[in-house]
Amino acid sequence: MLFTVCYAYLTFTATSRAARRKMRLLNLVRKYALTSGLSFKSVKPEYFSKLGEEISTSVFWEETSSADQKYSEDVVWREDVNRITVIEPKPKVDLDEWTSFIGSERPLTPTTRRRAGQVLLLLEATLPAREDDGKGDTSEELLSGSSVSLTQLSEPLAWRSGDPYGLLVSTDMEGLGALGLAFMDNQLKLDDGMEAVQMISVDTSGNSQDLLSLYARKLQSPNQNKGDRLTDLQMAEIRLELPKGKQFQKASEVEGQALGGEALKVRSVQASGDANESSQGTEDTMSGDFDERDSPDMLTKLQAKPPNILIYTGSKDTQIEHSKFNQVKDVLEQCLGPDHYIIYRLKYDQVLTHPWAENTVLLVAATQEEIYHQVNHKFEKFVQDGGRLLSFCPYFNMGLDVQPLPLLSSEIGVHSMVYRPLQSSAKELKVYVTGLCYTPRLKAHQGSTAFKVLGAMKSGNQPVILHAYAGYHGGRAILSQAHLEMNPTEDEVSSTEMFTQLKKSNPQRYEVLKDLLTTLGMTCSQGTQAPLTPAHLLVVEDTLQDTVVQAISSHLDEKNALSGGKVSLLFVDSSETPPATPEELPVLVGGAAESFHWQVYRDHLKTRTLGKAVLYTEVIPTTMTVLDRLSSCVPEDIGLIAIAHRQTSGQGRGGNVWLSPLGCAMFTLHVRIPLQSKLGHRLPFIQHLMSLAVVESVRTRPGYQDIDLRLKWPNDIYYGDSMKLGGVIVNSSIMGTSCTAFIGCGFNVSNSNPTICINDLVKQHNKLNGTNLPEFTTEELIARTVTIMEELLQEFQENGRDPFLEKYYNRWLHSEQKVHLTSQDGPQATILGLDDSGFLSVMKEGGEIVSVQPDGNTFDMLRNLITIKT
């Protein structure tokens, strides 16, 4: 009985003492935490040598506001080797060098924090020296029993590596009180066996970086000395236990949702590398590990962009820059293969004044001059916004520092590089280098950019090719100090030895280039440009074939050639067919072409005149140049059309190039328009008639009315308002009392790449609606388009523009659309429609109505901007 009474008394006394102790500490928290630096610190000999006799100012604190003011410290609690002190003024931590956890909010302002009762707590931790007992990770052991988990009582906000290791958390008064008690009782433990040396309430300044910035900076593990640098760019894993049920994960594997829905995966990087491989070249080193290949969502975004590649060769516009553009263009075309991308030159003034970024799938910088600040800013923003960039410019480096290559003596030249691709073994090759390399400290001066070394010099291991992952939208860049774009025949290759070395490595150079382009999301193929082929002259009605042949025969010269046009037509028989060239096209009358379903075309052509005589060829530079001489020979009541299976130099409006892969409908239709007619007075309507005919060829077929093909001014066929899949170009001339028009048209029928095709839309419609609509063939849609074009022409000539406009407006994208003229800062206007001449009619804000001609202007739908087309 006495024992029971004593036990109860002692239990009550202990509980009462613990309650008083807790209340005392909570009173200190309430009194000092918001206005001063309330510090919990350990004065163990291994941590501090003078046992609190001097203020242990932190490496993380900012200096006081004036040189005369110093931090003062008053001890308010002593308990064994731990102390609670009050530090004045309240320390402040600059977060510019800190890394924030995904999902954490930025710290509140001091005023808001006081009102909300939130405390920002800085923890300084270290890993005590202890022998490795071979038991591996002891974090779970340390966090078991009576220990208190930091993140059960606080929310991690940011961290900074080093020794001591810094961690910023957010908690409330009660949470700080509980953490304080755990600290004083030596029960507050962190993951990886780290121990908290000091815990103090602080204010903050600056902004912590997102988690990707962790890998853009030099990493140090908590048990490294602060002054130690990462030798050989090796990394160590840093782990922190994060609270269950909150949207954090361990730093060893963190998944974040990037803007636009793309999942970013960031994993910790441990020191690794095969000894055999590393002896052959550069170590697989990165300042941040990220998904090296694009997600399906990002690939979809890339495919939605127009397949335009821009090459920037410097601020000047001389023959040197033009030659450099052609050189880089040729190399890219050989790597990318035909029919995937259109390559243009981006001039200096266009960088600053044109809206090129949204319509560019890849930007290539290939200049040896220093890039002006404005251009550099545009290029970096392009990548930060999700763009792809390939740089062979020594002075565009995404904020990284460069240094001279120590292995070079006095001349820049050819040296050995080891390239380590993302998904295959390393390869060694000779490259022409700039004489510069990237510093081992792969840290950008600003922004969120992670870097991975892909190529390094064999002698010295200096990084010369980097893969950069920038921003929050999936932007990527390849930065190269090796001139992979340079052919061995270039003027810079000054000696036979250099030429020979580069020639021997030329296959490897193309392999590296293709791998880099693939890393940036481009499609590379092994295809080569198909040779040109002869043409077949086919007539829909057998009874008309003799008429056509006799009409042409009377204009042939002694070589059986129809000369005088841009392309000479050489009429031959099958036994003596010479090769086709860009200047001379052999023509066989009749015959069969395996790639053209002649009967399908005949079955779907329902015209009286148009498209009756077909000049078909498998491969031709362009159909726009082969009918000019032939059109003057064939009777007017037999319409001509040139159809190609493939084009090698398809023409677009304003000198643009139209990609012409297999599965694309490509043709040029010859039309005669009397000048003294309703359409003859409004010739600009011709391109609108043909554009509508293409759309109607699909949407007027029973069951296909909901296939969302649309018209974009002035001559484009679109899927909805997002992706182009066709276009129209018109070349016309006046001959006597009539206009001779050659209407070029191309639209994607069954070629899903590089953008989208009509059959993709049919498949999608079937999937969503449970239908089973057949897919189209190019022959069917060409014949249907020509048939509808003749119907529209006849209706226009008989009834004028109003019936046509009713159909046209039902398919176009621009009714009452707000646009800016000339530039984004130009006057705003509202699109009204097409005027009486077929030009775009817009009304300015003041009520003035003006007409915009299609020639020389283009409509940028992404920016609602009508600009001069260059």
C-alpha cells in the first residue's frame, strides 16, 4: 500500500513537473519567437568549444543592418548540454541560395506571420563522426522509440547543403513548443542520422529556388566540409524524411507536375560510373537528373507546332552568314531525312521583331560571334518557355561559365572527344572544337536549369557538350563547344591531317548529331531523297485521248519535246525513257503508274472540264512548273491537272516550302477565267474557292460532316483552330481576254507525320462516335476537290459572291475575331469578312474599315496578329 502511494506521488510530481516545464517553454516561445531569435542549441564539446560563452552566429544568417550593430545573446534556459537563448536583432536568412521543396509555399511576410502566429524555424544539422558499423542506413532506428519527427510538427519549406546542413521549416506556437522540448530532451532526430545543432526562429529575404535548381547547383552532402568541392563532379544522395499525407516525397525520388501537365521526375544522383567506361572518356555527370526523353504529352505538344526549324547565323547579312546557313541546313537535312521539317534562316532583325517562337519546333544557333544581349534574352526565354535549342555558338551558354581548353596549345583545331549518349555506349570521335569548355561547376548564374554532360574531351575530361533542361515547361537545349555542324570540307579545316581526321569520324559525327536531335524531340530518319521519275499523261475519257495527243503533237520540236516553259516535256515511249531531271521531264502517253489508283480518280471525278487530262509523276520537284507550256496546247474544254506522289521542292505562299511526304495530296489545277465575268472581276477569290473545295470534299460526303476541317485566312486548311494540314497557292497571268491560273494545292490525307492528316481525324471520329467511316485515299479526295471546285466556280460565275460567302463563312475561323495590325502594339481591329474584291475586311477601333490583301501579309492565329509576310 505504501509503495502504491509513493508511486502515485512520484508519478503525479513528475507529471506536474513536466507540465510546468512545458508551460515555461511555451511562454518563452510566445514571448520571443515572433519578434526575436529564439534559439535552441547544443553546446556539446564536439559542436562548440566555448560552451556558449560566445554567440555562435550561423553561417546562414545575414549580417546586421549596420556595422556598429552586433548580435547579442541572452541565455534564458540551461539544461545539461543544451541551451535556450534569445538573440537580438532577430536573425534573417537570405534564401537566394536555398532550394525549396515541391509543394511548399513561400514564407509569409513578417507582418502576416505575426498575425497568423506562424514561425519560420531554421535548423542547423550535422552528421556526427562515427565509425561505420556496416549496418547501413540507420534512419529508421533513429526515428523510432521516443524520438520526435521534425516533419510531424512542421512543414519543410527549403534546404541548403553544406556542413552544417540548413533546413527551413514552418510551424505554429504549439509546434515550436513541442519541437523545443524534443530538442532539449535530445529526442529530435533527422533522417540519415543527422543531429540538430541549433534551432532558431528567423525572418527571411530573397527567394528560394524550385527543386530543379538543386541540380543546377553544386551539391554537397550534409557530412562534407563547407569548403569542400565536389571532386570530379560526383554527387551524393541527400534524404530527408517528409510527413506522411502531405504532397512531398523523399528527395531521393520526387515527382512534380510541371505547367502544362507534363510530369517532371527528379531523382537524387549517387556517385557512379563504370571504371572501364570512365577510363575511356568523360564521366556521366549531371548537375541534376531529369527525364532525358520527352513524355508522350510533350511529344504531342511538339508535334502540334508547325514543323519549322530556324537557323541563326549571326547579326550580319553577308555571303558568309548565308553560306553558313546553307551548310547547317544541309547537315540537318541529312540527319532529319526528307519530309519532316522545313528549315528557314532566322535573321537578326527577325529575332527581335517577328513572332517566331510559337511557330518553331527547333532553333539552331550557329555563329562564332558574341550574341547581343537582346538576342541572348530572346533565345533563353524561348527555351524557358518550352522551346528546343541546339547551339553551336561558344557564347550562348544559358548562364554557364566557360574557360579555355587547357589541352590546346595555340591553335583551335581537331581533337578527340568522348560522347556518351543517353541510351547506348560511349563513342570516341574527332571533332573541331572552339577552344572553350564549360567549367566543372555546372551552375547557371540565374534561373532553373539542370545540366547533364554528354560530351567531354578525351584528354582532360573537360565538358564540351551539355544537355540543359530549363524552366517549367519542358524546355531543352543542347550546348556544344564542338562544331558538329561543320563539314570536313569547310575553310576552317586548314590542313590535310585535320581533314583526314574529321573525314574518318564523319559517320560518328552524324550519329552524334542524330542522337542530339532525337534528345531534343526531333524525328530523324535514314531516308534519302528519292530520284525524279518520268510522268504519265492520262486522259479520263478514252475518246478524248486522241484529241489531246494530236493537239500536243503539233507543238513538239524535232526532239519530240515541248520546250519553252520552266520544265521541258520530252514525249517518249517506254522503250527509250531517259532519266528525269529538274529541267526535263520525260512523258509517257498512257501506261500505268503503280502508286496512282487511276480508276479511283476516274470514278470520283464528276466534272465537265476540270481535271480531265492528268499529268502524273511519282517524284517531281514541284507540280507548279510543269503545266505552263502544256496548257497552251490542250483544248480549253479539257482541263489539265498535274498530280505528284511526292515532291522534293513543294512550293508554298510567299516563297515558303510545302513538305510533300507520302500520303499527302499534291496537285496543280489549271483554270481559265474570262476577265469579263463575275470571278474575272474578283480574281483574289480563286484561292478562297479552292480552299473551300478541299474542306467540302471531306465534309459534304455523307457521314463526314462533323470532321472539323476549317479555313484560315488567306489560304490554309486547318484542323479546328490549332493545326494546319493543307494550303493553297495561286500563280496567274493574263492572256488576252482571260486569266490563266495555276492553283497549287497540298493537304495531308494519310500522313500522320509531321503534323496531322485527314485520316487521323476520321479515326478519331470513329473512336469517339462508334462509327466505322472508311478512310480516304489521295486519289478520291483530289477528284472530289476538283469536282467541287468546278461547282463553286460555276455558282460564283452565275450568282456572284454572296452564295459562296455563305458557305465560306460557315467553315472559316475568323468571324468577329479581334486582331492587331502590323505588330502586337499595332492598332486593334475586328475582322468583318471578305470584301467585294476577296480581300480581308477589318474595322479599326475608330470605325474605319480597311482591306488587307493576302499577298504580303500573314495571319498569326496564336497572337491574333496580321503582319507583313517576309
